[in-house]
Amino acid sequence: MTYSSFVPIDSYGYRLTTSSEAAAAYNRGIGHLLRLRTGAVEALAASVALDPTFALGHASLALLGHEMCAPVDLRARLGDARLHAGRASERERSHVQAIASHVCGDSAPLVRHLAAYPRDALLLTTAVPTIAFAGVTEVPAEAWVLVERAIPAYGEDWWFTGLLAFVRQEQRRFDEAMSLSCRSLAQEPDAGHSAHARAHAHYETGDHEAGLAWMDGWVAGAGAGSESLSHFSWHAAMHELSLGDLDAVRRRYDAQLRPEHGLGCRALVDSGSLLFRWALTPGADDVPGIEAVATVAGRDVLEHPATPFLAMHAAVTLLALDDGPALAGLAAWAGRHAQATQREVVAPLVRALALMQAERCSKAADALAALTGALPRLGGSDAQREIIEETRIAALLRADRLAEARAVLDGRLDRRRSPRDEAWRRSCSAPGTALTVP
């Protein structure tokens, strides 16, 4: 590979050791990824086709294979990234090492890398649990620190403003989150991270009607090219579910969230979680089965999930399938895992769900309650991790511990308005009214 005297750089000013053509493809791919737009994998693959010695192109594909189930040969991409990193800059070598370690379960090098290179946007977005990535820190506050420290490096950059908006809603600073997300969207109307932050701000404040209307408009307009349309559809469905409009949930599922629509492992996170929570809702009937989700996700994802976040969704899917042996296998696998969160959070979570599958619901409810403080370590958002709280409510109801179920629901209603939770609370009025798990 021959290079010109011109030194290519990425969109944030860092040198890229590759040809100008490969650098252009790489920057296009990262741009798509930061917007959550389709085409990121294809553009990054083009970068290594144009320059097979481009270490960052290989490393980025490995990262997307690990985090997003992208159809890449993970081992080969990591091998090529390591092979060619030696001829790259110090920043690029650090970048490759950070990704390689992260994929193997050690994210400390990635965190150290960001301290030295805060404008490495791909790795910063990897570090923060959002719509695209599960995050790399043990508790949300650690991810917030990474973002706060990067503020001087980015200024008014549209992508970073959207990332900061997501952090602000996690901190329950919802007015700031809404302001930041709207400011970013004014600059870049298809900014997926900013749209995602706004979606969470609407949901967490119980602003379901306005949030639903805005989301439907954005998905049909500026966000139509988003790679993550299924997740935005999930957000819209969560508004409909919260409003208790189960007919609307069914229409959205049929039109946008059936796993047969080619959702890959997102079917587990979006379609599967919606089906599970829909089936727990008072008045729900004829909820589609979760078997198609399991088929699309694949047994390897269910039995050996790459991240704790995927593990949480695999576990509730196995519970919905009433698959006790698979739950036992997942618990044992997580208990032997090299990653502490898999051992210390995922394994006991799966064991708690196995208790529920075995109809030992009172013990399951207690085990789930004991995990409450550790759940943020799983990654994802508060809205996504609520699936465990809802499973605990179902366990309490099935154990006829109605007063405790009402107390949990009261706490939820203190956080936000939800006609669904109000109806669920009313269902706790007498023994024998417990709902079944899907």
C-alpha cells in the first residue's frame, strides 16, 4: 500500500495510518455509526478492502461484531488489527489494544485510552451505555465521569451534545437533557443519539402522548435512515404500553417489531423485551409467543451472551420459554465467566429467574430485590433494566405478596405517570389475581 504525502485524519482530528481513500470510507462509516444510520459496517468493510493493512478499520469491524452482532469474522478482524497496528501511530496502537482488551472482557485499557485521547469518538460512544453500546463501566456514574471530562474537548459538537443529553437524562436532569437533545437535532436532524436522549426524557417524565407523537414523526422523517429503527419503535411501543393502549402495541409489533423483519440480536433486546413486558400487563391477551425471537437470536446468544446486557435479555427470554435447563446452563456459564459482572450480577439474576420458572416465586422475588442495587452494572438504560423490576412485581403477585407488589408499583408511579402501572396496582387488590409470566 502506497500513501501520498497528505496525512489522512479522522473527523475529530486524529491521524489515520492509511490511504486517503480508505480514510474517507472509515470516516463515512464512523459518521454513520455516530448518527445511528445504516451503512456503517459496509463503509468500514470498504476501508479495509481499500487498505488491507488499515488497523483501525479491522478493529472497528471487530468492535461492531462483538457489540452489535455485525456479520464479521471477529477473530480474523482482531488478528489483522493487531498485526498491522505496529506500523500505526501511538494513538492508533492504543485504540486497537483498547478494543482487543474490551472484546476479551477487560475494558480498563479503553478507559485509560480515553483519558489520553478524549476525542476518540468511537471509543467514547462504546464506553457509555446508550442505544448502540452496552458501556464499559461498572456503574453509570463512572460512565458519566468519562463524558463530563470530555466536555472541553468537544465544545458544541452535535454528536457529543447528544451523548451529553443522554447522560443528563440518566442523572434525572430531564430539562437539561431535552434542551441538549433539541440543540443537537437542530444542527443534525438525523442525530440518532440525540433522538434517543429525547425519547428517554419523554418516557422518564411520563410525557407519553407527546413523546409518542414526536417519535413517530422523527422515524418517518429525519430518522428514517436509522440503523436502530427497531429500538425507536420499541420506545414508541413503551409509550403505548405505558398508556395501556394494547391494541396500538399489537399494531406496532406486527408492523415494526416482529423478529422476522431481520432484526438480528436486536430482536432479543427490542422485540423480546416488549413481548415479555406486554404479557405482564393487566388486560393483555393473545400476546405473540417469544419463540420466534429466540430463533432469530440463536442459541449461542441465548446460552453464551457476549455482554451482561445481552445476558439479561437472554435470561428473561429463557424464562418466557419456560426453559429450566437452559436457565441452569446460563447461570453456570455466567458463574464461571472471567468478567466480574457476569459472575456477580448475571449469574445470581439467572438463578433468581430459574426460581421463578420452578414456581418458587416468593424466593425469586426476594432474590430479585437483593439485586436491585447491582442492576446498573448490566448496562443499558433505566427503562430497559425495568424489565427486572417488572419480573419482580410478577413474582410478588404470584406469591400473593400483594402489599409488597403495591409498594413497588407506588414507587414506579412516584417516578412517572403510567396508566398501565395504575391498572397493575389495582390488580393487586385480592389474592388470586396474579398475572402469569409469558
